[in-house]
Amino acid sequence: MERYPTVPTLVKPFRGWRYNPEQVGNLADVLAPPYDVINLAQQAEFCLRSPYNIVHLDLGEPAGPGLGDPERYGQAAEVLRQWQAQSVLLRDEAPAFYLYEEQYTDPLGETKLQRGIIGAVELHPYEDRVILPHEGTLKGPKLDRLALMEACEAAFSQIFALYSDPDLTAEGITDEVVQETPYFEVTDGQDVRHRMWVISDPHRVAALEAAFQGKQIVIADGHHRYETALAYREEYRTAHGVNPEAPAERVTMFLANTETSGLTILAAHRMLEKLSPGTWDRLATCPARPFAVANVVLPTGSDAEVAQTVVEMLARWQQSALAYLVYGRERSAYLLLMPKDAPLPPDYGEGHSEAWKRLGVAALHNLLIPKVLGLTGSYAESGENISFTRYPEEAVALVEAGKQEMALLLNPTTAQEVMAIAATGDRMAQKGTYFYPKLLAGIVLYDLATA
């Protein structure tokens, strides 16, 4: 990956606000997934679970003021001040790094351990090539997050970011830490075990600061929050001038090394409805170039068993080809394959990098859907006739129930592809990646008012 030659990325410890177990009890009752993966029913459930659940700050009560309502942000700020005054949240006396770990089972049944360091990362505009994006953003979520940040002068969750260090420098420092008693250990509703340690020892802190010096960082999950932090910094600079030590100059990130084996990216499978007449028949009759097409006989069994068979089938092609399973009712299916070194149509992906052109999601929306299935407009642009799920069994079940006409199942984007896209300055479309498991919100809060 290209390295930015002069400006190092500074990752520093910070004095986080953490839940006080003596006040809130079981920390499993006050932590929650990120705001953007919580639906209305889950929002209500988390708010009922505990009066101190982080969702009271991050989203508010379901029946309360909605997104964009200034009252909502004012209420969150008042609740935060109350929790701080009542010692529901306690602030660390010394700056610290936070080691965060998730143990889980991936879709292929393998037990994995995802571990990374939470620190305060110096903000850089993307053009500096220090912090790199890999997908685009929408305006609405950024306005909401900025209003919440302005009112509360705090951030409640971390951006998920990637970096590459084959020498495993940070891991060499933290191997001893995981032998110690963690600040918390909780298991969530998806059987993911979360643990976190506080690293405040000056020698370890200094070693971790040095470990990240000069690294290039790629945002995996949290582009909206990063761009919100940039906007907040500019507001701060306008009001107070440039102060390199101001908390507004940084944003907290969970930094995971791509050289370890704990990362999992799930595919966002596509489901289509309102198909044009003859769409399914095109798979049997058209040449389908640059894809090879084969009719697949799927085994009998439950929707979940069939979906697992499909996931395992697609995984076998992960290294050599872009692979897709087009699924129709009554277990009908076609396997489409495009070797990764296959010649591409000359008009495909104009203005995009070679890395982008070889992405599974890019070929899906720009070759398979329009060229093979003959669907254009809203289909190719992820519009009104297409929906998404990270659960292949859901895609199969919805087609079998007649609620969707066709499902397009694919392999997930890899971490190496994410890094390659970011390095070229290109961007994926949304729903190109789904990093799993999600980081819990509320594990450590970042104070933007005082260092």
C-alpha cells in the first residue's frame, strides 16, 4: 500500500468515560450495538433493559423526539450530564489505551478472535492519504451525528479501522495484557463474547504510541462518524482556533491489524422483485459473457441447510473467481462464475481502478444485473426493486415464501480488497461490506470538552 511520506498518523491514549459497575450492575444491560444497525423494536428493547443503556444517549427513547429534532439532542446532553454527576460514568484519571476483543463463530463455523486497540487518532482529511475511506456516505446520518456531538460534546462509540503491520508490533505488547483481568466480559445475544482491558501503564502506553507511528489507516465501518468528526473539528477551529492538543482534533478508533486472522466480512446478499418477464429464462438462453453459467441442483432440506450449502459452494471459488448463486423458487438455481483474470468488457468500470473492477459487488451491479439479467435503472443502481440481507437463509426463505422473486448470493469482500480499494482512492458502493461482529457502543466514551 502507498505510504504517506511525511505526516505520521498519531494514535494517542485518552481519558475515557466508562460505566461504573457498582451503579449500573451487569454491563451487558447497558451496552448495545452501533446506532445504525438497531431497528425500532431493538431500540425499545435496549431502552427497557436498563435506564442507563447507551441507546438512551445514542438514539433516545423510541417514543421521544425523532432524528433532527433539537429536543432529542438536548435530552441526550442532559442525560449524559446526569450520569456523569451521579457516577454512572466514571472518567479514567490517566490517559489510556483500551484493548478490545471479540470471540465469535463465523458463517463457516470457525471460531475466531478479533482484537484491536482503541485510541484517539489524529483527524486528517482524506486527501492527506493518512486516513482512507473505502465507501461513500449519505448526508442525513452525518447531520444527525453532528447535532448529537455538538449537544453532548462527546462520542459514544468507536470507528472500526484497519491497518497493516506484518511485524505484529501492537500484538507483542498486548499479549501480556490479555492474561490480566479484563474491565468487563459480556456475551451478547449473538453469542459473541466481548472483553476489554484498560492499558494505562506508561511503558505500555509509550510502546503502543510508537507502534502506530506512521501507519496508514483504512476506515472499515464508521465513515459517517469520521466525516462528522472532521466537521466538528472545523467548527471547533472556527470558534477557538487551532489547538493540536484539543480533543476535537482526534476521533476514537478501534484499530485492527489485517495481518491477524480475526477479521470477518459478511456479504450483503441481494434480493430482487418486480422482475421483467423472461428474466429467469435469460440465464439458460443467453451467452452470459464474461460469466460461465451452470444449472445447480440444490439438496433438499430446510432453508437454513440449503443456504449453508450455497455459502460453502461459493466459498470454494473465493480465490479463483467471482462467484454468484442466482436463486429462484422451488430450489432452482444457477451458478455464475467469472475467473478473476478473465478479460473484461472494454466499457466496464470506466473511471474506476482495476481493483474496483474485480470486486464482486461491482461486477454484480455493473455486469451481472444489467448485462446478464437485462435489468437496468433501479436494479443496477440498488434502487427500489432491490433489498439486502446479510443472512443467506433469509434470502432463500423470502424467495420460497413468494415475498421476493430472486436472490443473488455472493462471496463477501475480503479485507485485502478493502485495503486495495482504499489505496487507489476509489470507493465501493454502499452495502459492499458488512464487518462482523459489530463493536459495542458504550464501552468507552470520548470527551470532546476537556482533554
